[in-house]
Amino acid sequence: MKLTKLRNKFKELKIDALLVTSGVNRRYLSGFSGDAGWLLITENDSLLFTDFTYLERAQSEAEDFSVIKFPGKEIKPLDCLVTAAGQLGINSLGFEADSVLYSFYDDLVKKLSSINVIPTRKFVESLREVKSHDEINSIKKAASIADEAFMNTMKYFRPGVRESEIRAHLNYFIQTSGGFKESFEIIIASGPRGAVPHAKTSDETIKEGELVVIDYGATYNGYCSDCTRTVMIGEPDERQKTIYDLVEKAQKAAMNIVAPGVECKEIDRRAREIFEHEGYREEFGHSVGHGLGLMVHESPGLNSTNNQKLEPGMVITVEPGLYFSGWGGVRIEDTVVVTDHGFELITAIPHKLNNFF
């Protein structure tokens, strides 16, 4: 199905073959999870080039591809491609402009001087936006693993524990619950550090009465989950509760309009309007969400300028937040899959500020 969708776009791009060098796109199209290799896909053939160290793995994972081993130091990988292109009668070859170095492109053009080499941009990435049933199930499994890890980690959440310890517990429970690893560098940001949306987990100790932003995710079968909760030890003061309730209100309002045909920018606008009505225009400085799949940040982007319409099968996050330098921040993030009539919630951890313990 994926290869059929890809090939159906060849005429539009005026190519008769595509060279795939992006590791993520290689895995998406072939199933091969190794770190080295290229795909060469024509109307009738699909080849996977890789080296000896990945040969058996490629043969077992890439069932729809003919696996070709790079011969070694004597013959350069690009020469193998040239040979294959000649044998397959390729006249116009598309390549992924966003994933190659200029030096590779220069060599490619020189080696394939008789072939029209055409750059493509976000070609495979656009196919990845709408997930298959199996892809959605993998993301759901990743989310359930991450959520289980979160609840197990809360047993260790107490005053005096370091942010890095909480991250270590989350990673441990992700892996012992069936996940391969964290889907991105988990963020544990306590107190004033919560004002940095992409704060790096530190050795700071968590204190009673401080807001703690926990942004976490797991991978399963290569697919990512993503969830953020803001929690604290002790009772919130008036400002903490007010800001938390406002972020939750904006998050629910934005999430509740997710449906096929809704423009991505409308999801962002719904949350932003609620913040601006309360006087918080500058305190929400990032987009309200993003696509999710083999990468934790994928298309479509739910930002203020994206006119793209949601489609059934897209998996997206909704994650507004408010951030105050020197004080801290609140972000609440859930992942949903767009359905035929609305959305289905994938992340299951409840929105609770201080009752996990």
C-alpha cells in the first residue's frame, strides 16, 4: 500500500524512480530498522542497498524489497546505484533534497550524467501524515507503555528527589514495560525551569510547592508517543491553580474541535484566543501541536499559519502552555488520532495537578 501510494505520485513529480536516503523514510517504506542503507524504487522494482552488518536484518524486515549488499571497499556504494540505475533503465531519478549533503548530490549528478536527477521535498513525509491501522496501534501501544511508566514513576516523586532521578525512573519503566526507549529526551523541569518549554533535565532537586513540567514518551515498533503533565507536591497557591486551570481550559477547547476538514491553524487559534482573552499573549510562544509517528515531530504542524486540513488517520498532539520567566510554567499535552467524525484520545493519564501520590 505504501509503495503503491508512492508510485502513484511519480508522474506528478516527473520521475520514474526515487532514491530514498532518509533513515526514517527508509524504515517507513521498507520496514528495515537498520541505520545504514538506501532504497531505490521504480514503477516495478524496489531495491534496498545495505552493508554486510545489516544484511540478514534487512532480508528479514524488508519483505517487499530485493536486498543488495554493498560489495565493500573496492566498489563505492554510489557505483552500485549507478549500475542498478542502468540495469533498470531509469531516465529520471528523484532524490530527497532535505536528507543529502551537497557533496553527495555533486557526486550523484556526476556519476549519473546520462540521467535527469530531480530534487524532491517532503515527498515521503507527506505520505507519512495519514497513518495506517497498524501504525496507529503501534502509537497507542507506545502511549500505553509511557503512561504506565509515568504512574510507576510517581511512586518516587517526592521533595528532595532530583529531576534526573525522575527521568531515570521513567526510562527504566518504559523499557521494562515493553518500550524500546524514550521517544525523545524526556523533560523534567521544576520550579522556574518550567518557564523553558524545552528545558533540559538537570540535577536540581524537586521542592514542595513547585510546579514540575514532565514531558515524556516511549517508542514501540519504531513509533513514538508524546505526553506532558504538570504536577506538584503540596497544595497549589492561587496563581498556580489559576494558570493550571486556564491551560487546561485552552487545551480542552483546542482538542474538542479536532475533526476531519478542520484547518490546523484553527486548533492553534482556539487555544491562543483563550490565553489572549486573559491577557497572556506573549506567554504562549510555540505552536499548539504537531504530527506524531516514526518521529516525535512530524507534519502536520498545528501552527497559526498552516492552512492544511486534518484527515482521518492523522495522529497529532495538542499542547498549549503558559510560561513565566522566574516563576515557572504549565503545559498539558495529549495525543489524539483524527477519526471519521472527530478524534480518539490516545494518552490516558488524567489531568491532575497534585493527586498522583
